[in-house]
Amino acid sequence: MIMSTFTESHDFTGATVHPFTTYAMSGLGTTERDYARSCPGGTIGEGLAVRGEQAGRCATSGDRLAPPDRPDHQMMWLGLGP
């Protein structure tokens, strides 16, 4: 997992990490467990899995990635939306 390379090279002590992944069939799969292992000292928050076909159709809205059918989904996932 490419994100493991990133997370293992940074210190997430005291941080909350929200795992995310694109997928074809497995959803989050072991993503949350993998992040927990590679982010010692961090808190693992709710993960987000985006189907690969949907990720390709996403539109950019400001500084967030938004699927066309749920433009506020990621902000709500982070607790920042309506």
C-alpha cells in the first residue's frame, strides 16, 4: 500500500488519521487496520472508501474532492459539513 510508505515516514503521535482508499470490490478492506499499524501513537478515525469508477468522475470543489452525487460527502465525513 503506497500510503504505508507515507505514513511510516511521518510522526502521527496525537493526530487523528482518517484512512481513505479507492477500491474495485473490497471497500475499506484492511485499510483501517493497516493505518493503525503504520501510525503508532495516532488515533484512527472513520475511514472513507470511494469506488474507483466514481473517483474518476469526481469534481473538484474548492480544496475538496466531491463525488457528483454527494458534493458534501467528504466534508460530512470529516465532521465539517451540514
